[in-house]
Amino acid sequence: MIFVSHYDSPLGILYLAADKDGLKGVWFEGQKYFASGLKENGTEEKETPVLKRTREWLDLYFAGKDPEFLPPLVPDGSEFRKEVWKLLLTIPYGKTMTYGEIGRKVAEMTGKKNMSAQAVGGAVGHNPISILIPCHRVVGTNGSLTGYAGGIEKKIGLLKLEQTDMSGMFVPKRGTAL
């Protein structure tokens, strides 16, 4: 059984999902891959200890603080995706990392010569636990703000909340520096 609840964030409604072991997902309402995989498992609207802990984390985060804890995270995905998501957890609050940097780290961890930034991008884009697994901190090599399933505006909002240095970053389609 998957337990679900909602969280009203300053950037929009978040949909939270957990099972008895931990947090399965956090999605902005309507984002790409929204609640993927949950319908097959059955859901029940219920506040659980994991969801309560997630709300506490989100309250601190949206108050502009770097929470010093995480609820237990149990995202569903391939081993490759899980490795990428683990790397995302190492990106410090208020900092960014490029898809290429993540690709090099994954290649190093798996003993491969290289790893394509596109493969990394696919894993980052399918991250089911937005914000807590900070996929919004991943940028293109040239500083482009691409690839956020919740939308570029939300990515910008999250980075600004963290007081990330965004000089030199830009949204490619508009070509506007931030």
C-alpha cells in the first residue's frame, strides 16, 4: 500500500507518497512523470510517520534552511538510476553540478571509461523524489538550466531559495541570462 498526502509549497502543490519503509515520491502537481508507478500499487490518503517527517523537512527547506536530516528514501528505479540519485544527494545545498560531472563520477564508480550525459539526464529526469533528491541542482556544462521535470520556473525558484550563485546560468530556449 502507498500512502499519499499533499503539501502546499510556495512554488505549488507537492504530492507526497510513501510506503511502510520510506518515501517513494515527491512531485509537483502535474509535473512530467507525475506519480509514475503509484496507480498500480493502490493508494490511501493517510498521514504516516514518514510523510510527517517529509513535511518537517519541507517546512525547513521552504523556510530557507538546509535540513540536516532526510526521511528514509526508497525510490523505485533501475540500479543505474539509483546510483545517479545517490550522487545527487552529494550536491551541497546552494551548489550545482553538471550532467557531465555526474557522468564522470558514475563512470568512475562503475569502472567504465565514460558515461554519456544523456544517460545521466534520463536518470535525473526520472527522479521520483523531487527537492529532497536535489535534481534541481543539476545544470548543463555551459550553465544552462535544462531538464527539470517540474518546470524551469520551479527549478529557478528552488535555486534562488537556496541562494545559489546563478550568474552565468541561463534558460536555453529564451537565451536570457539570470
